[in-house]
Amino acid sequence: MPPIDPPPPPENLTKDLIQHLSKEIETTSHNIMLFRTKIGFALLVGPFLILGSLVVSAKGQPIVFNLRGWGWLAVAVIALCYFGIAFVGAEIEAGNANQSNGYRDLIAALRNDPTLEIKQGQLKATQRMRAGYMWAYCLLFLSVVATVFIVKNIGTPEPSTRSTSGATFRIEQISPPAQGDLPKK
């Protein structure tokens, strides 16, 4: 049996690694933009949808805000949720930026020295983003619940006194005529 020759080494492993790291940076940027779009849509368009539904449901009637202690607490919860989502989003983006900067540094080092030895942990993502995303969406859900609570307490005012002048309507239940009382054709 003839000896087996080892396979030839890849032509340019450094070039392939640089392309892969560049693609990782691009994917990370794409994912951040997707997260921003989802959260931005919910936070910026959502309140206007709720306001629009209030206007349509009022049908020209004046809208009264019946916010008491719990309602104002719900407003504060919404504000805190928005700030919390902003903080969590900033932390996620900062972690992704740090990871991408590490990849950029490695790309620059590989361009300067193609024979550079890469340590095992250098290519590993160090940030755990799952908890950040979970917190962001939990805060978003909590803000929706608080908004529903506020919308439940908004409505049209009840008339303070009943008017005795003007047209009144009376609804009566009329029973059907008996079988013998029907007119004949």
C-alpha cells in the first residue's frame, strides 16, 4: 500500500478568516438593526394605534382621563419601562460593538502578520445577549399591560344630570300576537 500524501494546505486561510470575521460583523450589525426596528415599531407606533382606537371608539364624544392613583402609577411604570428598554438596548449594542471591535482588531493584526497565531478564546463571542433580549421584551410587555390599564380608565364622561326636556326614547318589549289574532289575507 503506497503512503498517503497529506492534503494540501488551504491556499489562503488568513483571507478566509478575514472574510468570515467581516461577515460576523455584518451579521451582528444586521441583527442590531432588526432589534431596533422591532422595539422602535412597538414603542413609537404602538401608542398612536392606541390613541387612534380611543378616538374612533369615542365617536365624537369628549374623552375624559379618569386617572387616579393607580392610573398615574401605570404612567410611571410605562416611563420606567421605556427607560429600561433604552438601557437594555444600549447594553446589547455596546456588547455587540465591543465584540465587533475585537474582530476588527484581529483582522488588522492578520493583515499585518498573516502568520499570526490565534488563541482559542479570541474568536469566541463573550457577551450573553439572551438575558438582555428577555429583559427588553418583558419590559415591553409590562408597558403594554400598563397601557391597557390606562386605556381602561379613559372614557367618555357620564352626564351629570338627566335632561327632562327634549326627545326621550322608551324601549318596550312587544309580545307577538296570538295565533288567532293574525289578520287574514
